Amino acid sequence: MTLVQYKNAIEQSNIVSKTDINGIITFANDEFCKIFEYDREELIGKNHNIVRHPDVPKEIFKNLWDTILAKKTYKATVKNLSKYGKTLYVNTTVIPILDKKGEIEEFIAIRYDVTQSIELARQMQEKDRFLFQQSRLAAMGEMIGNIAHQWRQPLNELGITIYQMKKFFLADKKEDDFLQSYNHSKDVIKKMSDTIEDFRNFFSPNKTTKNFFVKDAINEMLRLMQGTIQRHNIHVEVKYEKSVSIHGYINEFTQVMLNLINNSKDAYNQRKIKNKKIKITVNEDDKKNVFIIYSDNAEGIDEDIIDKIFDPYFTTKHSSQGTGLGLYLSEMIIKKSMNGNIKVYNNKNGATFEISIPAFDQPKRAKV
């Protein structure tokens, strides 16, 4: 193949342009004109920033010019704008062409249109965010039930205390007893307020990553799930073989553990298991990987579906019990947000979920 044939092959299969050393367009091939919706006469003699997208920071273009003026090749995915306002994403390679003296003579830019791929990836991210929000709304129903459970006893207690206050004050005029009941009522109200704060924090959209102790996150999950655990007579045993911390979004990690508890609870009810036991073990290996091993005794997962349980919308529950998103989102959180892994297998009496996440330096202070 001759040099001319190579040149023609590149021009016909790519978006090609040339500029002088000042960035003035001296050549634009047919593909360039087509994708950017300009006639060639509108381009020649114009600065190449005619296709620059206003959303792109100036620092990006400064980096481009610093690179190519240093006689180096620049590669990046660039956001551009067509004549009629169409946003385009192109994989771009800008190559300085040198003369015999080694000085820059011109620049050649070769591009490949990746707009569809970028838009598809963005749509998938939007879908994931929607699914995540949908799952959290489903979890909110469970949380509201837990709030009601945790408030029932203190509300009864508060009612009795207020009755005693009325009795002490109106009948016996016992000031000390009245003050004691009054202070007790304030303590009960504070505990109820703390309960609301715990649940409010769980649903907070806070997206700040940080180091946190696995023990703190699991204890928080058990506080949030106290109502569910008690109502369904589930015994939860947690063993911390080592105090370890990980990095990520603590609320998201808490939701993973909530999903596992809820799945076990539903399996217990569906199969009418009476002696319900969940065991959670936390440890760290020699390679600084944290392992959270979650096991239940709910008779396990059928072997013909165990490899599908992380698929979106896959569920064995009735439509009124679940969306089929819990384990899909749990896997997404562990893998994408925490750079970890989650897998499942059956044990002797039920299912085991093994979560592995890279360990991080421990926070300066753990929760008391």
C-alpha cells in the first residue's frame, strides 16, 4: 500500500483536521465537516476553537497546548460542539509535525466519534442512581416499621409517667416525686428523638467518603434493625476477630448489611424457620483485606438460581415483598464504591455471603 493509500484510508475512516502552529485550520476532511455540520469553506482559516464546547474548562485546553508545543502527542476524550449546537464526544489524538530542523510545522488531529458510547454510559449511571434510590425507598418502609416498634414502649412508658406526674402534683403534692417523673419523661423524649436522628442519618444523601470502623457500621445497622430482629425472633451473633476499618460511604455499606438481614428475614418467614440464627464475622487477612462473613440458617439458595441473585430485578419473593434490586445494588456498592468483592455460597444450614474490602488506616477515634 502506498503512502497516498494510507493517507486516504485514515481520512476516510477518521475525523481529521490540520492547523498551523497558531491553531488556525488549514485542512478538514469530509468526516470532520459532516460530524461538526460545517461547510469546509466555513472552517478553513478559522481558529480550531470554533468547535470548542463552552462547558470544557480552560485548564483542559491549556494542558493540550502545553503538551503539543512541547512536541509531544496529546490524547484525550474531548467534548465538542457542532455548528447547530449538538454535543459531541471524540477520542482525540493531536500530533505535532516537525520540519527538517525539528521545529513544529503544523498539527494534525485525528478523532474518533464516541458520543453514543459516552451517552450510553451516562444513561447507565442514571439508571443505577434511579435503582439505588428505588431500593432506598423500599428500605424506608421497613425503617418506618422499626421506628414504630422502637417508639411503642417509650410512648407507653411516657404515658404512665405523665399520669404519675399528675397524681403526684394534684393529689399528694409530692414535689420530689414530681421532679423525678418530670426528669424521667425528658430522658424518654430524648431517647425517642435520638431514634429519629439515627434513621434520619441513614437516609441522608451525604456522599462524603471516609475511613470508618466496620464494627461501628454493623452496630449502627443492628440498632436500625432492632425492631425487625425482635419482631421476627432472630438471634444475631457478631464476632469481631480484629478491629478493622475500611474506606467508602458508611450509609451505603450499612444498606448492604440491611439488605442481607432483610433477605434472611424473608427466607425465614417463607420457609417457616423457627430457630433463626445469623452469624457475622469480621476479620482481616495478611494482605490487608477485610472480610465480612455473613451466614444464616434459612436453608440456603437453590443451586439453579444462585448464580443469578445479583442480577437486577431477579427475585424469588412475591412482588409485594421486594423489587429484586437489593442484592444487585449491594454488589454495585461493594464493587464500585468500595473497590471490593461480594460472593455467595451455601453452607450446611443456609447461605453465606462473603464480602472482601481493602483495609485502610483506622480513624483517629472510634465511636464509644
